[in-house]
Amino acid sequence: ALNYIPIYTTIYNTFTPRHDFNPNTQNYLLFVGRLTEGKGFPLLLEAYKKISQQNLPSLKIIGGDKPAYISDMPHVEYLGHQSYKITLEYIARAKIVVTPAVWEEPFGRVALEAALSGIPVVSTNRGGLPEIVENNMTGIIVEPKPAALARGVKAALKKYAFLKKKLRQRQPSLRRKFGFQPFAQYLKIYREII
């Protein structure tokens, strides 16, 4: 029981079954979401400043109203609000997707979309994100601190080929866990109710 409420089962959110591996990834990190503290946006910007290496991937940002201070940051591109279809295209071309939540993220939809597109995810260990990202296998999980996030991005870049290989191998289990199983669980509940 959690907060005195008995939990019988967890049914995950599902995904849109339109994910292909894109061989034409580009050299950018991607953040998608509200540009708020809870979603870890300030944390990401602070971590990005700490990453110093040659061929630093640029950082593309989808979502929210553009904060004025982004304009002063080199290699940061604000893309604004985008449609779901366009967002999926950016995810599929990203080198790495970063989901730096500080709050207890109920479900990391962006992380799931990235993993199903074969894109490694650097994520914090908050809420449901660790249920999607398998640490050092399909991505890197870190504490929500700037230095830890910067180290996580560097580690993902260093292990990039390995993470991509593992993501390809994990596709059937990801699709089962977040696609077929939830449908079967919902059908079972509906049949029990009727």
C-alpha cells in the first residue's frame, strides 16, 4: 500500500507505434518539455555549461516560452512549440535526448519515445524515468545535479555505440512492456468489470 491505498497493478502508458531507427542522427542533444524547474530545464542549462569537449553537440530545445537568457548561450537553439509529429522527427534525429526532471516525473513520455526510436537517453532518477531508461544499457541515469548530469551526458557520448546497440536489442521488450502489455491489462480489467 502507498499512502494507505492498496496498489494491485501498474498499467503503463503506451506509445504511438510508428518508430523507426533513423541512421541519419545529427550531433545535437534534445530537450522536450516545459521550460520549468520541475522538468529540470535550468538544471540542464547549468549542466550544459559544464560540458567541455571538442565536437560538443549543440542543444536543441522544444517547448515553452523562450527565456531571454537562452539567447546568450552558444550552441543552444530554441525551437519553440512543435507538433507531435515534428517533435518525433527531432527525437529520431537527436544524438541523445535529455530528460533532467527534478520533480517525481509520473511517466517519461519523451524518454520512451526516444528509446523506441533507438536514441539513448540521459535521465535523472526521478519518478517513472528509471522504469523506462535502463542505466548503462539504454541510457544513463543520474542524480538531478548539474555536475552529475554533465557527467551523464559525457558518459552517454563515450558509450554511444554500445547504447545504440543495446537499444536495438531491447526493442522487443520495450514494445511489449509499453505497448502490448498495457492493452492486455486494460482488456483484462474491462472483462472483470463486465
